[in-house]
Amino acid sequence: MKLINEPPQLRALLSFCSTLLLLNLVHVSAEDPYRFFDWTITYGDIYPLGVKQQGILINGQFPGPEIYSVTNDNLVINVHNHLPEPFLLSWNGVQQRRNSYQDGVYGTTCPIPPGKNFTYNLQVKDQIGSFFYFPSLAFHKAAGGFGAIKILSRPRIPVPFPEPAADFSLLIGDWYQINHKKLKAVLDHGHRLPSPQAVLINGRANGTTLAFEQGKTYRIRVSNVGLQNTLNFRIQGHTMKLVEVEGTHTVQTTYSSIDVHVGQSYSVLVTADQAPKDYYIVASTRFTNRVLTSTGILHYSNSQQSVSGPIPGGPTTQIDWSLEQARSIRTNLTASGPRPNPQGSYHYGLINISRTIKLESSAAQVNNKQRYAINSFLSHQLTLL
């Protein structure tokens, strides 16, 4: 409705305000979604090996809550530190674009003091895939505080495999019954870590169960959240089709087992195409004198028999086996990633290599403390991360 005899100044002001309102509405409608998390970090009793030990809990959970997200989501994670010492969380594999101070490692992010909180603001911009978070200070990772991160593709972006019946996360890793402070002291006195006592699957040495229905295909995201040991992952009587490695769709290759090194995350498809019974899920150490094994259960909904037979064996100390597997993994150049194809140049075979970077890990003592480096570089020589 037009006002009678409205002055020109008022008309101009109303027009300006209407334009601002329209622009604001457009901005709000186009903004990427937000997901909010409120986490409390505490010490608590955990029983991964059947006996009580001190663990780090997030909202009372071990492992911590899973982060479910979609490409471009904004993640607002308010972390309350109720430990008696500083604490930090790092987001393994999540790209921090123009906000490296959110990465949660000492030197880029200030530790959260006891009794205080810090809000991480992350955007999973142009990312998909399987990742995890973990504590990055004071060897807290040896006490827990880790959890899975899923970043799904946006609905309009094609994924190079049919939608699975369900999507599971499995956190596997070596585990010590020794308190994390004592483990840190071992390194600080110039010694290397002893052998672990066990391997865990989702915080348990045995008993983790996945429920399948006959004939359906499921996605399993496997992350090695341990301290030092490569683990071999396999499922009795089933093969696994590798489809994604840390945010990159792969050429779909089938494996009977896969080596998952510390910090790595693999995503596989498994079809319930065997006889209706229960099967072992297995994670075991690689390149160790004594092989440690953890088992879970793949349970068919129409199962007619509990798990039976010997636990299926896997590779143990064979280095070539692991190298061949690594060489067999290839990026799927025809698949869409976070954005639809084409996403750039795929003429890789025609591009001249102008620079080669080699990364080599090493172990050394710094101020009589055991430390580890990449290309002899220690980012924080006096602080154990």
C-alpha cells in the first residue's frame, strides 16, 4: 500500500530497507547448514579389557560421539574441559581452510585450560569421506577421547556406488592397560613405547556387533585410532570392496583383508551374500613379534548359527604384502567428489613432474626425551603431542 503524500526521503528509506531485507533473506537461504555439538570432557572408569582403568570420556562416552555431517556443513563444537590439565582435540583429515587455528594441535591452537571451554568452528567445505578426531596433548589419545567423523555427499552429487543399506563406523587401534601418564613418562625418560596389551574395535577387545540383512550391501568405515601399530582388518567369509580413502573415491578393488596404518581411514562395501549365520570381524597387529587380535561379530538377521570355526588368519610380518596393497589403490578419476565432475584437469599422464617430495619418519632423543619426526623436523620439541 502506498502512503499518500509520502516524502521522497521516506520512499528512499523504505526502498533501501526493503533491499537490505531481500539481500538478508537471500543470504540466509543460501547459507550452508549448521550442526551444533556440546561436549564435556571428563575422566571416568572404562573396561575395554574387562578390568577398570581410567579413560577420557566425551559426554560420558568411550569412544566419543560420532560426528555426522554433509559436504559444506558448518560444525560448531563447544568443548568443556573438566580434566585437571589442559586439553585439545584435533580433526584428523579435515581440511582447515583459512582457519588453521581451529586444527587443535599445540602451536596453532591454544590448549583449553581446566574448567574452561573453547568452541571449534569448522566448515567441511568441499569435503566428503571418513575421518576421526582425537586428543592431541599430553598423550591423552592413549586414554580415549577419540571418535568417528562422517562427511556425506550432498544429495544432488552422484556417488559411484548404490546407496548402502546402512553406514557403520569402526574405530580400531592398539591399546594399553598402562595409564597414559605413565606411557608419556616412558617417552620422556628417553625410552620407546612397550608393546600394547590389546587391540580394540569400537572401544572393546571383543564383542562389537554389526547387524546385516541377507542380500543387502553395507558401508563400513574403518579408522586406525591407535598409537603405533598397523592393523589388518578382515571379515570371515566375506570380501570387501574399497570405495573411498579419506575423502577420495577409489577405483573399486576387492580385498579379502586390508592393512590400515595409524591415522588412516578406509571405506569398504560388504555384501551379506553368505549362509545365514554369524561371522568373525577381525583386527590384528602387523609387523609385530606377537600378534594381538580383537574380534567382533557380523550378525545376519536370519542367522541360524552362532560364530564358529577358527578366527581367520591374516598377514603378519610380510612387508611386501602391505606395499602391494598400497600400490593397488587408485583414485577414481571418473567419479564426482564433493563437486560434480569435471573438477579440474585429468590429463595427469601428460603433466610433467616438476617437484618430488619424499617424507621419512625418524625416531630420536631430544633433551633426553624420546621423540618422533618427519624429515628430521620436530614441530614441538619440548611438548609431547
